[in-house]
Amino acid sequence: MTEPARRILLSFLFVLAVLAAPVASAVKPAVAAPADSAKYAAIVVDANTGEVLYARRADSPRYPASITKVMTLYLAFEALSTGKLKPNDLIVMSPRAAAQPPSKLGLHPGETITVDDAIRALAIKSANDVAVAVAEKIGGTESRFAALMTLKAQELGMTQTRFVNAHGLPDSRQLSSARDIAILSRAVMRDYPQYYAYFSQRTWTFRGREMRNHNGLLHRMPGVDGLKTGFTNASGYNLAASAVRDNRRLITVVLGGASTRSRDDHVADLLNVGFDVMRRRERGEIITVAQSMFEPQMPSAPVQYAAVDQGDRSAPSAERTAAPAAALPARPRDLTGELNATGLRGSVPASAAGAMRPIPDADEQRQVVLASVVPTEQPARPAAAPARPKPAAAKPKRDPNAVWAVQVGAFKSRGEANSWLKQVGKRFSSHFRAADGSVQAANGWYRSRYAGLTQEAAKKACAALKAKRLPCMVFKNG
């Protein structure tokens, strides 16, 4: 190829890349769920009250992977608090414990480790060999300890959980759910606050080796102080995290992430939006996380990983092999997410009862995210003879009780919020003809709203949107 031809080709490719860039950014969601939607489940809980702010597939059975070790640690904390164990007690590594696959500390049979170091090995290193050793120390055998774990789960109200091992390595019988893991996370900090700091330790040095906590949010997100990561081929990338801001604490659990980074980013987004919701509630707004964000199911890439819990290491290992990524669609598809506007089983504040109760919600309600899913206009008909212009229809008189509003979406872009507002108003004109549409900006979000409705009209409008699986929330102005 001659030099001029090569330059022309490079220029052409550059122009194509520039033109393609806006398309990619246009379909990027405000808060994206992990790509592996078949494994995905999530929940956001107010740690102080136990209220569920947001949940998606929160009760669906999932493999907990190394988050299992939170229950192992719970029973260790219980043994410490009752005097059954002391921090300086020695735990002997059995041959069975030493034979566990990574992630592990690598102690040989007969070697010992203190209870204090064993706890750090579980919370920071996610050591599978130490998990078995702790189980044998407390329960005599790992199987008996797993039975104690399951009994404790039932006692705490974890109705979807069964344990058969102490570390979370693959076993089809070992199941939990996002809600149950949130219950466990809350129980740890509630029942044993004196030991919760183990989950916050970013690094730990053992016998001259410094180990970094697998929970990446501890290292990059202010306020995050726990809890635990996990990964197996069957589970995907899991994380139970907790954070504190302005004396408020949230617990967020995300299961089935497609990668360490996407899972961490998603948990960070859920925490940020959750804290934003709590601040807005203090200002009198009736809102939950589900009404503040959207979660499209992104096309997933068929990635295969080694079926062992590797402590959720970010760097790929030789045991992981990736298949070619699935190609993205040329045009935006109908990207939807399952959300619950009332927070599923979570309680609703008394101040919110009047606005929230009249609107029934399915356990997992699908909400359309992108404006592109709204049916396009029909092809233009042949031009007809000009007709005499009709006088504009007068707007109906405003009812004095029209102090209700419907929020139909929230976006990171004002343009997207305006576009969605117009399309919803056009498609549901019979419900919003007498309403005032507007986009309101707050805390980096642009909320599409129709105000000036009676409570009955707002409820009917929201029901019409929900019938088409579109997002909505009714609230009272003022």
C-alpha cells in the first residue's frame, strides 16, 4: 500500500471512530447492572432501621462464594464473646484444612495460627485453609460447623440460606440470597460491633508477607468499612459492602457481577444513590433508590472462569480463560431492568404512606430505561389538502386538589430527561394533558416529572405507565 493510500485509510478510520463515540455514550446507563444478568441480584438496606431501600431478585437463590466466611466469622466472634475462644488461642492446621485450594494462607499440616490472625486471614486474605481450621476448632468437624452455620442463619431470619462448608468453595447445596446476606451483614455489626473493625483492615502482614484486602472499595471509596468479597464460576463476582456518611450507614449486596471492576463500580453507584436518597428524605421528599436510578441489562459476554474461589483477585490468572466477547448490537435494544418502587419487603416511612400505598407494585417490576424503546412514529401519510386550522383546545381548569405529581424517570443528562418527558407526555397524553411537565435537577440527576394532578389522576397515570412496564412514582408536592 502506498503512503498516500495508507494516510487516507487511517484518516477514514479516525473519522469512523469519532462518529461512533457519541453513539456509545448515548446508550450508557446512569447506573449499569453487571452484564451477567442471569446471576445478578442486589439489595440496599438502611443498617440502622433495616429498611430495604432497593432490591432486585433479592430472594432468588444464589451461590454466596467467599461471602460465606462472614458467617464463619460471626460464629468465631460469638465464641470470642462467650469466652469459648481467646484471641491468642492457637489453631492447628489439619491435613484436610491445609489441602484446601486457593485463596489460602499456605500453612502446612501441624502448623499453628492464633485466633486473632485466623480472623484477619479470613476477613482480609479470604483464606480457605484457615476457614476449615477455624470450623474444626469451633465445631470439631467442618460438617458439624456448617450445621451450626445453618442453624444460626435460621435464627437470624436468613430463610433462603443453607451452608455445607465454611469457606464458600463450589457446592450446589450451599445457597443464600442477597437479602439473607444483608441480614447477616447487619447482624455482624449489630451483635459484635467490637469485632467489626476486622473487616475494615486494608492490609495485613503475616510472617513477613503483606496481604491486601480483596475489597477494592476499602481502598478507593471514602466511608466504606467492610465487609466481604467472593467469586466462583457459578456465583460470579459478589460483594457485601457497608459504608457510613453523615452518621448514616448503608449495606449493599451485589451478587453475580461480571468482573471485579464492574461489580465494585455498581456497588459504589448503589451506595452513592442510596445516600442521596436518604439526604433527600431528610428534606421531605418521598423517594427510594428504585425511583432514582435505572439498571439496564447489558448484553453479556460469554466468559468462562476456573470453578474455584480465588479470593476475588482483580488480576487474571492462568486458570481463567475468556471466550471472545459478544458483539454489541448495532442499534439500542429494549434494555430493561427489574426494580421495585416500594423497596420490596422494606418498610415505607409513615410520611410516605399516603403517596406510596395506593400504587400496587409487583414483586419485581420491569422498568424501561432508554427512550429508544418507545414505539417510533408511523410513516408520514401522503400530504392532504390544507385544512382550516382548528382553534387550540383550552386547557382544563386546574382542580384545587391538584397537588400531586408523577415522576417518570431520572437521568444523568438533561437532554435525555427532556426527551423522555416529551415522549411519555405524547404517548400518555390523556393522562398528562392537564399536567405541567418539567425536568428538575438535583445532586447530579435530572428528574422527569408531571405535576398539577389530583391524587386519583396521578394514580391512574402511574398505573397506565406500569401497565406498559414503564417507571413511575407518585408523590405529593409541597
